[in-house]
Amino acid sequence: MKKNKNLTSFDEHLDEQYGKRGTAKRTEFEIKAKAFLIGEVIKDERRLANLTQEQLADKIGAKKSFISRIENGKSDIQLSTLYRLLEFGLGRKIELLVH
């Protein structure tokens, strides 16, 4: 089977666009990507709990705009806030796994 020379792996694409792992540009990209991922998790869990952004915000004593910024990956989130959102606001448990 012939390999198409125009195809690259996702890792190769990231290396080309943002540099190798450990470079400043790549680290910045990965931080933003993880913030986006956390926002998506919160959004999914909020929807599973049948809550609006405003209802979740009220449960944790925040503003709807704050929940929106987190769900859109536009705001850094402290661990204490993540805990409040998921455990108190949504009744979920957080497990931290470090590789």
C-alpha cells in the first residue's frame, strides 16, 4: 500500500503549527486547549443536570457571564472554582490524575 506523502499525523501538524512540545508557543496552545476541554466538560455536565448557565451560577454564587466564559474556554479557572462548579453546583466528583 502506498503512503500519501501529503498526509501528516495530528502530532506532526501540531509540531508544524505550534512547535515541538516544550516550546513556549506549543505550551501556550496546549494550555488554551485544556481550558477549552474543561469548559466543554462543565457545559456537558450542566446540560446533563438540566441546568441553565444562570441556574448553575446562582447555585455557586457567581454570574452567568462567568459560567459562559468558562464554558467557552475564555477564562482561567482556579481549582477551588472547578471544585465548586462540579461538586457543589453539579453534584459530580473530581478525580485528579497526573501522568
